[in-house]
Amino acid sequence: MELLGDAVLHGGDRATLRLARDYDHPVAAVWTALTVPALTRLWWADLRTDLQVGGEFSLEWLTGPPGELEWWPGEITAMDAPRLLEHTNSEHGLLRWELEPLDAGALRARTRLRLTNDLEGEDAWVPMSLAAWHLHLDQLATALDGGGVDWSAWASATNLRMRELRAAYAATLPRTY
């Protein structure tokens, strides 16, 4: 199983998660999927944003039962469109999305996305977060290709894959999770 990320554990309840994924789409397309609410809904969460430094970047994850989810507030802390977006999130700490064009001069533009997530939480949060981000980045590939997620079936459809990814990521960490 190919893993997309790793974690640096800082001791206590702090960790930095790093994931990278290459997409067969130009930087502008990946940026749009990351910042336009109608598109973030296809792979990640509902989004309320004022796309400027200091602006809102609040998310409502769609992975749970309808009516039981809540908005998690956040704020944009750094931005250099379309290459860098950094924002806070009340549940996930600091998230930094970096987009890099690949294969300059190739017939088909490609992009490398690097996600860094500085978070605080219980130890078990680290492999679970890595697994969840892995799934969301897979879903981003589907969204970039014109698809989307059936959020009403997401939990049951991804349950086994989430457990497998969580175990695989936990096995790479220096502690037992």
C-alpha cells in the first residue's frame, strides 16, 4: 500500500502531518478545487471563505450524518494564489497547501500538492488524520476528473479503506497507536 504522508511527532499532543500527491491537472485547476465552495464540496467539505489573508476559511465536513455536523471556523493566515494557501481550522490546527507545477513544457500540465497539517490532539488522532487526508486527496483526484463523492454513503464506502490506511500509517510512526 502506497502511503502519501508521514508525521513528525513533537511530543505531548502535537504533531506535523505531511502529505504529497501529484495530479494530472494544472495548478489553476487544483487551486480552484481547493478554494471554490462548489468544488470543495465534491471532495472535502462545505466551505465559507473570504479569500484573502485574515479572511474566513470555515469548513463543515460532510463525512458524518446530515444534521449532526457543525462548522469549524478558520482564518486564512497566508496566501499566494494559486501556489499557497495556509489557514487555521478549529479542529485541525494549521493547514498549509502548496501547489507546484510539474513537467514544464509537457503536453499535459501536472501539479504536486503538498499538505502540511500542524495539529494538537490525542496520539490516536495522528494515524486517523493521515488516513482521512489520504482519502480526501484521493477524492480530490476524482473531483478534478469531473466526479464527486456520495456523502450519504461515504462512511460505509470508506470504512474498510480508512481502517487499512490508519493501520498502515500507525505502523510507520515511532509510537504505538
